[in-house]
Amino acid sequence: MADETAQTHIDNPEDIAFVLHRVLAHGDFLVRKLHTPSEMTASHMQLAEVLLDGPQSTVGLAQIFGFRSPTITGHVKAMLERGWVEKIPSTEDRRSAFISLTAAGEEAYQRELSRKLSALSRYLISIDAADRARIGEALELVDRELLERPIEF
């Protein structure tokens, strides 16, 4: 009789892609579920996270998120009204501007991130310590091999 606790190993790229897609979709759902009403929406959090790396054009933001420009413009407008971002005029094209995260925006982002991580930690504590350690190892590998590597198709 086979050991029912034996771990299965997935090494086929298509199978890994399927499981990764499922994990990411569930992770996104979990983060949104943990997102209790607060000053920053989940979409504003994602925009702030990208802007932490530096200013972006609205067109660039739309491409990063796969949104139409009017959707990004609406989010940027809401963040401008709260003082979380500012527009920096382009030196190359007077009609365009770059969106930059302000100190107030970074502070709001950090507060919300802290709340989110605290909620996620409370969720993860219910997982067996050995399984949690394996999850941590797997996530470190995903971070190193997938997230730090440029995406090329």
C-alpha cells in the first residue's frame, strides 16, 4: 500500500503553470477578502506598490495592469485627491505627465500593508508549522526564480 502522506512532485511546466495560476488566483482572492474597508482600496494598493519603484505614465500603468487608460485615470484621480500621488510634467511632451507616489501615499500604503500582513499572518498561523515552513521555502523559490527574472515570451 502506498504511503498516502507521500508528497507528489510536479515537474511538467504545464502542470506547474496550472498550479501556479490556481495559487495566484486564490492568493489574490485571499488578499482581497482580507482587505477590510480602509483608506486605500486594493487597486490603490497595487498602484502604490508599482509607484514605489518610481514614477510611471498613465499609459505605462495601464499596460502594467492590463487596464484601459480611463480606468487608470480614475484611480489616479482618486489618489491625487487624497494627496497620495502627484503629477510630474514630462520634459519631453507637454501633454503628458508622470505619476509619482508622495510621502503621504507611501505612508498610507505602509499602514495598509501592515494591516494586510497582520491579517494574513493570523490566517497562516493556523497552518501546521512544518507545512508553513515548506510553503515559505516554496515561496522563496518562486520569488527568486519567477518574480526576479524578467518576463520574456
